[in-house]
Amino acid sequence: MKSFMHFIPTKLFVGELSQYSNEFTSFGNRALIVTSNSSLKNDSLNDLTSVLKEKNIEYIVFSEVEENPSLETVEKAFELAKGKVDFVVGLGGGSPMDASKAISILLNNPTINSRDLFEVNSLKPLPIIAIPTTSGTGSEVTQFSVITDNVRKTKITLPTPLFPDIAFLNAKYTQSMPELTTLSTAVDALSHLIEGYLSTGATFISDILAEGGLIKFGECVESLKRREFSYDVRESLLLISCIGGMVISQAKTSIPHTLGYSLTYFKNIPHGYSNGIVLCEYLKFHEDIQKVNKALNLMGFQNIDELKTFLDDVTILEVKLTDEELKSFTKIAFENKAKLKNHPYEVKEEDILKIYKESISN
Ligand code: FE
């Protein structure tokens, strides 16, 4: 067996926040809650502030996180809370959780230039608590914070590892997710399981997690196709997302995420769908056919075409690219060497162009 390290330092709780209220007191008595407007549509913000009040923890709420949060948003939250908080709570989907991680670095290092977030890999953050209200990113158990850089016109994974100290899972917060978000985030979680399973960084343990996640995902396929999201299905999707996060925290994402970033940045396609659009062509390109087939079979699919039929069914949006766009997206993806090296075989620029072309034309 190849040698590997397995490191997920996040304390994970599943259930009601009030059951675990003592956990909040270990980091101080002043919190910044980083969230978006969608947290107002479920009970999460209410539950969180009730627990903080019960524990006499003062809090500031920053609720302006947009999808694919920008460095400008991170700076804005930092200005609001600078010198006033002891820890940060990321509440919402991947965007608020990722933003909360970046903000926590600035709050703990108030004199740095904010662009250092993209360059320096050893900045210490304030303690981070993550509470997901969508089920795709798995950010609650990963070290990743993906922030949009409007200078470079792409999404960048910050180089500093930013595992939350604590994560709380409760499926009731995901119940108000609209259909499109439920489907797109489920495809993101699926993409994490598959990319991690097939990446250079896959380990014995990450494979066992990925295989378990893929089996569980297979159990949700019919419900996703029928758009029937019972509480049990919501709970399964939330756990699948968390497992997907654990997988990529060790094994990382690779080609679909690299190619998906431009579809999100330039064409406004939700992150999960962006991965889903290129996922099947990536699987056709992957040289480890045995492992590709195992991943498909664990979900109950006989071949890539069956997965494609499922993905077409749950992907509500379409994307068209001009030749110019195909060329420039290919160039951007090919320059993302850090991500492409997670693919176990050499990736040429023409391979990327082919994956884009075939994905978009089908
Ligand atoms: Fe993702």
C-alpha cells in the first residue's frame, strides 16, 4: 500500500445545535456570523443566535455573502468585525462557509494585505465553526476556502489550510433549499466523491469513504430524478456531501472542478452543475477504467451513458460556448497546474479542449 496521511481535525456533531451549546463557549464570547440571505428562510440563524444568547456570547451578523464570494466581500466583513470578535461562524452553503474561513484569517491578521490570502500558505485563522444549510460543498470538513479573484477572473482555493474547528449537521436547515440548488449541490457532492476517488491523492481510507458515499448517492438517484426530497433524502444528501468533503480534504478535486470554474465565472452556471456538465467526458478520458466502472456500479449505473442520462435529467440549465470561449476556458484550466496534478495521468491542453467540446456538444 502506498504511504499516506489522513488528517481531518474538525469535530463533527449531527443533531440539534442546542444539544451541543457548550461547544460554543470554548472560543470566547464574541462571534461573527457569516451568512447569506438564504439563512433567513430556514431556522438556522434563529437556532444559532438562540444558542449564542443562552451562552452570553455577543454576535455580529454579516449576511451579504453572494454566490462564489469575492475578495471584496471578505474585506467588507473584515472591516465590520475587525477587533470585535473571538471566533467566526460560517452559516449557509459553500459560499458563506468558504467566506467565513477567509474572513477568519484577516481578523486574526489585521495588518496583512488582503491579497496575501491568495499567496501565503501559513496564515493562522480565528477559530471557525461551520454549519451547512446546503448539501454539496462539504466545506464544513475541508481545509478549502474558494474565493473569487476578480483581478484574475477566476475562483482561487486559498493556500492556507482552513479546517473548521467544529461542524454541525442538521438536515432541517436544508429543507428550504430550492429544487435547483438541491439538484446542483447534489451533483457537486457526487463530483467530489468521484474526483476524489479517481485522483492522485486517493488513499485506502478516502476510497472507503468515497465508496460508501457513492452507494448512498445511488440510493438517492430515483428521488433526485423525481424531485422528491423527503426529510430522509435531505439527511442522506447532507451526509453524502459531508463524506464527499472528507474525501476531497484528503484526495482533492481534479479535472471537473478545474474546468467547471470558468463555466461558473463566465457563464453563471451553478458550481455543482459546472462539474456535472464535464463529469462524463472526464470519466471517458480517465485511464483507470476499472476504477471508473467500480464508481459507476456502486451507484447502480452500468456505464457512463447511464450516468449521463441521470445528469442530463437533473441538470436544468444548458450552456453554449463560442469557439473563443472554448479556447480561453481551456487556457485558464490548463494554467491551473496545482489542480491538474491531482489527475494521475498527464493532461494536455488538447485533452481539456476535447473534454469541454464533447461535454458542451452532447
Ligand atoms: Fe465543489
